[in-house]
Amino acid sequence: MVNKVYFGDNLALLKSLPTRSVRLIYIDPPFNTGKVQKRKQLKTIRAADGDRVGFKGQRYQTTVVGEKGYADVFDDYLGFLEPRLRETRRVLTDDGSLYFHIDYREVHYCKILLDQIFGRESFLNEIIWAYDYGARTKKKWPAKHDNILWYAKDPERYIFNYEEIERIPYMAPGLVGPEKAKRGKTPTDTWWNTIVSPNGKEKTGYPTQKPLSIIRRIVLASSNPGDMVMDFFAGSGTLGEAALELGRNFILADSNPEAIEVMKKRLLKYPNVAFETLEKDADAQPLKLVSEQKVHTLL
């Protein structure tokens, strides 16, 4: 099986896929924040008069070596998502699942749309990914979580590999005894997990990169080895790397050329990974920017 990464419009790709052909779809679409998402790539070297202070007080000089970004400003966000989500339901296997990753600004509207497409009875969980990193506003409670909505195509028949889920430490191990403390507990619908470290090996420089640990948990829980998994807002390609590590096959897609370059650097070290370009679908109804900005946006 060749794992594929497609450059182009994801609606055209979805329409080309056979019905009931993908067991797990995870998507992390643009959040419609009204901003341009940017992430600078920095190089640091030790210098006595550097602009940053690191471990044990050592000073470092930083140099900007690149910047990646895209416009996250849409005039009809739900109108853009709806045809893609309808195709998502079609291509999922009868026991397949969708994990829809969004934030607090749009989650309420997206859930209503997903309820209409999948049915309210197919909604299984709202997972809260909580983290504690970055700036803190002094004008309101700082927002430090994302929302992941889990829908099963058939709420009576779906994959949930309970025994495969990696256990986590108890917050109060003394209350459960040494045996349970050693074994750990299964996660609840609130996942405490740090973001991708700005200085870690996992970092690709893509603005909205998600941690491998989060995606691994989803892949392990809701697919089996050899299954086809998909992310059609692939970004940095985290689902692809998780699939390769866990013995799944993948389909990834993105319309941002910078995302494709990031995924090439990340995934071409593995065998049987191919990159292809899609023809543009005339019926795809591309998003329009509210205001013109010189960054890559969806085709």
C-alpha cells in the first residue's frame, strides 16, 4: 500500500474516494480565528550578549530563518465545511469515526452542523485537550484548551480499542494503592497534554502543528492495524507520522504549499509515501478572504 499526500482542493479528493473506504478521519481545519496564523522558525546560538536566557542562565542569540503562515479569515465558514463533512460521512466505513478538532470560537456552530449531517445520536464525546503554555491575557480567563468532537457513523457499531489506549498516571496515586498506581488509569474526556515543544525534535515550524501524543491516542482508539486513516486538512502531517508508526495506511491532503513542503521533510524518510497534485474541482466553492492578505490560503 502506498500512503498518499495530495496537494490541492480536499473536496475534489473526497469526491473521488470510494464509499465506505476510510475507517478513521481526523481533521484539524482552520479555526476561523479572524487572524493570520504565523510561526517563525528560529535558529539559536550561544552568545554572551544574546537576546534570550536559557538553561542555567546561559544566553543565546536568535536569528529568524523562515516564517510559515496562512489566512484564517473566512466569510462563510460553515458553508465551506458542509460539503466536505457530507463527503466525510459517505467515505467512512460503517464502523468508522470522525474526530473534528476545533476551538471555543466555532465549536458550538460546528456541532450543530455535524448533528445535522451525522445525527445527534452519532455524537459520542466532546474531548477537551487542555494545555498550559503561552501568553496569558489579563482581560479574561486565558483560553488554554481545544475541542475535539467525536462522531461515529453508526452509534451502535464503532471501533473503540479500550485496551490499546495508553494509560496515564493518577493525579493522587496515594488514594488508589500501589497496584493501581503502577498500572495507571485510562484517560477521560479531558486530556492534559502539552503543546509541541518550540525547541523539541518533533517541531516542524508549521503554525498549528498538533502533538503526536494526541493523534496517536486517537489512532489507537478508533482504528486497527492495516486500516485506512485520513486527514484532509493535514497541515504538518502529524496523522501521517502516527499512522506510519502504528501500522495504519493514510491519505493526507492540504492546499497550502508550505504544508506540503513540511510534510515532504517529515514523511519522505519513510518508505512507500507518495506526493501527488490534484486537479482543481470547479464545484469546490473555494473560501474567499474577508480581506486580501499575502499569505497562502485554500485553493
